[in-house]
Amino acid sequence: QNFLYSYTEVTRDIFGYGYNGLLKKFGKSYWGASGTLVDECYMDTVAAPQWQWEYRYSAGGERESKRHVADPWEGAYSGRTRLWTYYLLGGNKQQLAVYNGRETIETNVCSDTGHRVHFYPTEYLTYGNGASALITSRPDSTHEYKIVDHLGSTRVVLNDTGGVISQYDFEPFGKVYAQTGLGSRKSFIDKEKDEESGTSNMGVRQMNPETGRFDSPDPMWEKMFSQSPYNYCFNNPLRLSDGNGKLPGDLFTSPTQAAHDFGKNYNPISIDLKKEMGSTIYEVKKDGQVFYTYSIPNAASGDFVVESSAPEGSVVVAGVHSHANYEEDLGSGNEIFSDDDKRNTTLAKRPDYLVAPNGSLQKYDPKTEKATVISRDLPKDPKDPTASNKQKEVKNDEKRPVPYKSNGKIIEVKKNVEN
């Protein structure tokens, strides 16, 4: 709870979180201010908030709806309406459309009575190459075009004829410094600010633009001991935005996706260290669904790596390892499963993935004794003659330190961060 005191008024904000750290409820109360609604009502600190909102999320943790559920005028008159907002999400969690709604019991022209919610579309969103929605289509067939900066923050909004609708300048952590024209629902790094609480919905957590801090700890804080669990982008908001990549412990919908993410994050490190790295892919059950993740990998202490173990009791589905940097004397052996790789995979009775120096991701199935190439878009060793310069590498926006194990110690590699 946050309390703001003045000579005449006290404000109380209450944030309620779910088991996974997502904001589920927000409440606000005022009391003690002369001449206001609550002038005669001196509430205590445990009374229910006067204004209340509730939030719902998808299985992937993205917000699906926001509902205004209570206010001080409850029952004061039958025509009172409450605002709802629903977000239509795509498979990659991006908002595709936004619908506003009004909850009411007011009798309409058709003599309908009782509890009803009327919805109507307000935004249809189109994305470019980045993560920001660049075109907003309105139900009246008009369009708005956004010009964004290197972080994805909205700086200028144009109408159909190229006229300026609004312009924005931000302080480092997203507080609006200067604005002209109408406000935009999504602005700083293309995220929505909740007007009711003043915090920005950053997906997994709420961020306070006044302080530049999240209001709840990072769910992966145990993997980044060197960082405060409340900081935003390693306190470097002018160059970085909240990462959308994955790391060990993050969840994927298939073992292959987990293996690909391993290669995206660890093949560059493996090549630089000239050491093989290995991990284990295992099942994680959450909200009645089965996901997959991988353990923090081991770095080899010799010529070969022992893949790190999954947590005790986990269902292991595959292994994954890298072949480090390109070595000329190994020739084609750099890019294929070795006989030892195949033998260990057969003994383990489960598939294994290989990330090669040429940027390829391969899978070996001990049942068929065949290896298949899944992709060629992972980071590669430029010295590898089989690496294709025509093959575009997957973009890695990961901003968090990337951990691995070496001689029993966890080492963190800071990526995309300038000292």
C-alpha cells in the first residue's frame, strides 16, 4: 500500500497480485479532504477501496481484460456505467484489436433491463518489423501512423493526410516530459499506462515511471544476483528496453523451441570461450499445460561437456549442446554429431540437439539413428567455411545477464549492455 499525505487529504493505493506476480486487482481511496465526496467518511486503512479495478491474463501472461468493478457511487443511481477493456491477442502475445465496453443496468430503448455489458471496437493494430504497433485503424475507417524511436516509444502520431495528431518527449524511465495534441493509449516502448494507478503495464510486471522501478520483484531474480530485482533494464533506459527474449527457466511450447533458444543465447558464448556447452531440456507443468525449458548449461572443463542436469523429479525429454568454435583440423566434424554424441544419446534413450559453429540446429533421434537439420539461423563462427553469409541470423533482443556453470560456479555474461 502507498500513502500520500497532504494537509487536507490522504490517498491510499492498494495493489493485489496473483501467485505468478501479475497484477490482479487495484484499488484507490481518498478521504479527509474538505468539500469532497468523502468529507464525512473517515475510512480506516483496512476498509475496502472506494474505486476498484480487476485484470485478467492469458495463459502466456499477457493482459486480456481490464474491468472497473466498484466506485463510491455504487447504487446511487441506476444509470451508472463502468468501463471495461478487452484485448484481442495474437499467438505471439501482440495486441491485434482493442474493444471497450460499458457495464450497465440502465433500461435502454428496447426496454432491456438487468446487468449487461455493451462492447464496441476502438482499435485495430498493425505491426512493422519491430515489436511496436505502427498503424492504428479506427472503426470509422480513419488511420493513425506512429513514428517510433530506437526503443519503440511513440514520438509522433500522424493522421491519414500526414498531419500531426500528437508528439511526445519522455524522461528516461517513461514519464511524459512534454506532449502536444491528444494522448495515445500506448506510448513509452509501446506499452500502455494504466491511468487508474499511474503505472505502466510492461507485461509481466507494473513499472512506476516516476521512480523507474518495477512494483514487484523480477520472477527470475535468483538467476541475476548482481542486479536489483526491481530495476528496469539494468538502469540503462536510454539504450535498452525491457527484453522479450528467453533464458533458462523460461517456458516454451516445444523442446525444439527450447533448443533453438539455447543456441541463440549460448552459441556466441561457446564460440568465444572455445568451450562446448551443454544443457538438459525438461517438462514444466503450469496452469494445466505442459511447457518445456532447459537447465543452466555447463561449460566444458576439457574436450567434452557433460550436459547439466534437470531439477530432481523432472521429466527429461532431450539434451542440447554446442560444439564451440570452428577448428580446422576437425573438418566436417565441427558440424555433425560425433560418435560419442550418438552413443550417449542412445544410452540416455532420448533425442539430443546440436548447435554447430556454422549456426545450424540439428536433432539426433536414437530410435531412427538419423540426424536432421532444423534451422540455420543461429549465431555462427565467421571462421567456419560452411557458415552461410546469406542466411540471416535470428535477432536476439535479450538484455538480461546470461548464466552458465563453470567449475561449479555460476557465471553471468552481460549482453547488449555498454559499460
